[in-house]
Amino acid sequence: MTDDVTNLVNTTSSESRFQRGKRFVPQGVNGYDENWYPICLAKEVKPGKLHGFKYLNGKVIVFRTHDGKAQVLSAYCRHLGVDLSEGSVVGSTIRCPYHHWDYDQTGQCVKTAIGAEPPPRAKLFEFPTRESFGLIWAYNGEEPGYDLPVFPVPEHELEYIVCRASEVPMDPFMLFSNTMDLQHLISLHKAKFDSLPDKFEVGERTISYSQAMSMPKLGHSTQQVTCHGTNCITLVSEVKGRETFMMSAGLAIRGPLTKTFNVSATRRTEASTCGSVLSQMRERLAIRAHIKLVDAFGKRLNAEDDPIFRTMSPRMDRLAGNADKALKTYFDFATSYPRSTIAQDLICNDYRDGAQRIEVV
Ligand code: FES
Ligand SMILES: [Fe+2]
């Protein structure tokens, strides 16, 4: 694990008019950012079934234990490296399809089919796993370095929509820079700021700030913005008289590729549970219409960004003073963000993914 990587590369020691600025170090070099990554929709993971998903430089399995709790483990059997997503759930263990070694929920091999003692180091990587807002999340590291992104209102008090939103051929840390790219909010998304935000609370793993702006279809609002790690953004605001919560989070996959998921939410109101049946129904429909409006807003931003993202070749080249102050703050944060290599050997299939990745020992 590298705790203190600087994720920028100097392309030249002396500045030249004909060279661009510093390159960003891609994800996968020095590991992947130590983030909570959303892997899939929680409803996709059925009890008693194994599911395989691409994750960072490789693959993980996702399943539910007998108590319904979701767990994420590295996908390749510690015996001969067979993909365990082709295996099965047997009671509270998962079984490799080849020689039927059984792994418990922590990833420890506990039994072999022929009764031989499992090698003590036959253990899969056990990712810290959470289920929240209809998503399964896994942290890239042994212990989470920050709390799972949430809203300031408990999940059970919210009505929300969660969906797969986009697939973009760039690393999450670059994709999510667009939140603090205030120029593009104005030019591309037609935002009108009361004034550009210039006070940013920068922590080790989060950035928070407030912005007052008008957006097409949503109108005017003051938003509390938080970047959680380098792959998730939450917005808290009041839109059209309702508390409104938006989250976008991205999974990093080798490519580069980011799969994003969006959550759009509002607080359940008293009027949706009290009063006449008709008024309750009306209020529930209004709540539903509101989160659909917010969801459509998020999708519109994704659709406007998407073709642009596909053309970008970003460098830290010429930022524009105050207009790019927020973006510079994000780049300083993201380029010194810690990366972890801890799981990368256990999740990769280097036999399939390219012989050049296999070191001869
Ligand atoms: S490869 Fe999995 S048990 Fe042998
Ligand atoms: Fe955007």
C-alpha cells in the first residue's frame, strides 16, 4: 500500500511553450484510490446465488450469507485460480466448481472435497462491504479510511430512486472532477451561480462546500456539496419546496472505465402518511414525481457530459485563476489521495489478461 503517492507526473523539467502540463497518473499505477466503490444494485444479488462483477483491475464475487447480509470477496480460488462466480452457494459457504474447496463468508477455505486439510493461507480477500441506498459497496483496503457516503437524513425516512447511470471511458477521479469544474456547470449545463463558491472545507478524504445557483428545470437552490473520496458526490438542497438529495458514485474498472450509479431522494412527508386516503395518495404521487424530476436532471447532466468525456485527454496544464479555483482544489486533493494495492493480486486474472503481467519467478 502506498499512503502518500503523488498522482501527477512531470513531463518536463523546464517549461516549454510546446508541451502540455503534468500528466495525471492513471488508476492502476500505484494501486487504485482507497474509496468506497459501488459494485451493483442490491436487488441484483439474490440469496443463495453467486454473482461476479468487474472491480478495479480484476473481478470480485458478491453474494448474500444466510442472514441476508451481502459480502464481497476476491473472485479467484486460491487453489488453481478458477473463477468462483461459476461456483455455487452451499449452506453458508461458497464452493469452487473445480475441486470443490469451500470458503466461508470471510473468504477462508474451510473444507476440501477429498477431506485434505485446506492450506492455512487459502483465503480470499474480504472487502469491507456495506449495503446502502440500494447499492452494494466494497472498500478498496483492509479497513475503511472514511465513512460510507450517506445523506444527513436516515435512509428509512427517504423515498428514493437508484439506478445505473452511465459508463464512461475514464477514471473516476477525473470524471468526478466535473463537480468542482464550475466553468463547465455554466457553459455546458447552463447553471447560473449567485457567486462562485470560494470556501472549501478540505479533509483527508472529503471536500465540502456550499453553492447557490439556478439550474434549468430545477430552479434556484442552495446546495451543500460533498465529494466523498474521489468517486462520489452528494448534493443536499431544497428544490421546489422539497428537501432534495442527490448522489452519484462511480466504480473504477481497468480500461479506464467508470460505471456510475445515481440516487435521487426526498424526505417522506407527514402528509404522505396522515390524513385522508385521497390526500395521502396525492402526496405520494407528488413525492414520486419529484424524485423522477431529480433523477431526470441527473441523467440530463450525464447525457451532456458523456460525449465530452469520451474526447478528453486531461493534463494539469493551464487553469484559469479564480474561475478554476474549485477545480484546482479538487485536483490538489485527488492527486495526493492514497491508493491501495492490497487486493490487486487476488482479484486479477493475469493468465487471461495478458502474459506480460505474469512475472517469472
Ligand atoms: S481451483 Fe478451486 S478448488 Fe481447485
Ligand atoms: Fe457535468
